[in-house]
Amino acid sequence: MTAFNKAPVAPITTSEDPSTTFTGWAAFPGCKGVLQKWSYHPRPLTADDIEIEITNCGICGTDIHFSTEGWGPISHPAIPGHEIVGTVVARGANARHQIGDRVGVGCIVSSCRLSTSEPGCIQCQKGLDQMCENATITFNAPFKDGRGGTSEGGFADRIRVYSDYAFKIPSVISSAEAASFFCAGITTYTPLKRYKAGPNVRVGVIGIGGLGHLALQWARAMNCREIVAVSGRDNKRDEAFQLGATKFINTSDPEQLKAAVKSLDLCLCTNASKNNNWNDYLSLMAPLGQFVLLALPEEPITFSGSTIVNRDVAMVGCHLGTKADIEEMLQFAAKHGIRPWVEERKVEDINAACHDVHAGKPRYRIVLDMTK
């Protein structure tokens, strides 16, 4: 059992189960990224729900943007964390997982509840549940399923979710390794799959960090023609080649940039720095290439229109993946030996760990051990 000291408890509402209390580490208004212990009452367990005792939770850039209020002010306490792994300890009658199953939860915990009487929104009908008009992200979001309540994330001892948003983890992947797949993994796997990365495709990865180090591994397993790591410094050059890169571009060197113009068919941008030179990045794209934005910069991005118009380059975004994509990704990772490089930290060290993520120190993901 996970043990936490006593913490302030949120007031009970009609959408909560007053018989149960979950405790975690929450961001508060004006906290400047320093998380504090806080408790809340989860929503009642329904027939489709499971309760998970959390063993591990990854720290993602999204958690940092939120808790530091980089994406806007926080209005009430909220527990971040959306790379969740744990064990099912309770289930509703219709849940698809059994007690004792080891499962993971990612960035979405609810969407349209599809049925013959309620067919759901257009996106859910297309199988694009991650774009559902009624989706609820894993933390600090109101549920839109008619039951009320607000989602709370995985920096906690337990969580309750709809069972179809929890995914069984292959036995060959450890819990600490599995956590990062549920955000960083699916965020990078989906665009490579969607835009048909393979033997005839020259793939670039901008930013060799939490997302980028997985993108390089996916591209290698997909047998891409070239895999180009793009970074502003040389300090990750050797590791980039270990992860699967066949070439490396240091964008601070004008000669390397000049030599790489029009050399990529597909490029994933995982770098959210406000100092990005978007014209330099887009100059790397070959005619008809696809530049996929995965990072979410806190500032607007600007570039010259001619950098994409003159070569018919498409600049697109990619938001996570479907439930089917997540299940496929986990099996692909198990088959090809793809694993995030993780550093485990005790949950009590969460604020120091978040500070390190904010500073870009991890090689390449920090995952909390919630059991210590």
C-alpha cells in the first residue's frame, strides 16, 4: 500500500465518494511549480470504472507547464501526472480489467460513451477518441459525462478511471519503463505511423529529450532510410547515435544547417524552446515534406510563409493517438525492445525531480516511484 502523510482535503461535493480519500501532490494557485500534499474524494466507482493503486508516474513537460502556470493561472488545487502505471485494486461489474492487472493510463480518461442510443460525436464515430468533443484530460479538467467532478492526475496514491482508458502492459516492460509510453511514447509513435515512416523516408527529430529519444528509437525500428537527430548542442551527439540516429545536425553551426537544407521528408519537432528558429527548422524540409509540431511552446511561433509555400511543405500538429494506437504501440515496443531511458525518483523527491525536468537535466525521463 502507498503511504502518504495527512494532507488538506477538498470539500465534498455531490459528484464525489465521501467514503474514500485519495492523496497526492497538487499544484496550487501561485505555487510557482512547488507541489504540496493534498487530498480529495474521487468520483464513485461505477460499473465501467476501475480503481488503480499507482506504483509509478512519469513527469512530463506538460506537468511543468501547468504547475508553473506557464500555460495560464491555476484557479484551484489540482494533482498533475498523466503517465500512470499501477495495479487494479477495485472494478465495476462491466470493467474490462480484472483485479490484479497491471495497467497504464495516459493523457485522456474519458470521451463519448458510445452506445446504440448515444452514438457520440463525429470524432468518436471516426475512431479518433483523442479528439473527442467531450474528452476529459487526465488532470484539472471537468468531466463531461453527466456525472460531474474534475479529473485529478497520477501524482497520487490512487486514481479511478473508465476501464477503457487503462491499458494492460506487456510483461516484458517494467512499470518504470512503461510509464513514459503513455505520453511521450504515443506522442511520437503516432505521427511516424500516420505519415508512413519507413524505408523510403528520411526522418528528422528536433530535440533529443524525453520525446525525441523515443522518436529516434521508433524510427530505427521502422527501418527509416535516414534518421537525423537535430539539436542546438553537441552534448547529446553520441547518445543520439546509440538511440538510432544515422546523422546529427547541430543547428548552432551554420555550415551544418546549410548542408542539410531540403534533406528531410518527415520531421518531428519536440523542442518547445522560446529561442527556436523556425525558419532554420523548416529549411530542412524537402519538397512535399511534413513538419510535425509535437511540442507546445508557451509563446507564439513565427516563420516566413515562403519556407513552406515554395516547397509545398505541410506544417501540422499531432495530438496523442487513439486507444487502438496505444495498444499497438505497447506491443510494438515489446517486440522491438524499445524502452525509454528513465531515472527513478522517490515520490518524496517530487519537487526536486520536477525542477530537474524544468531545467532539462534528465537523460531522458524521470519516473516517480509512488510506493516509497
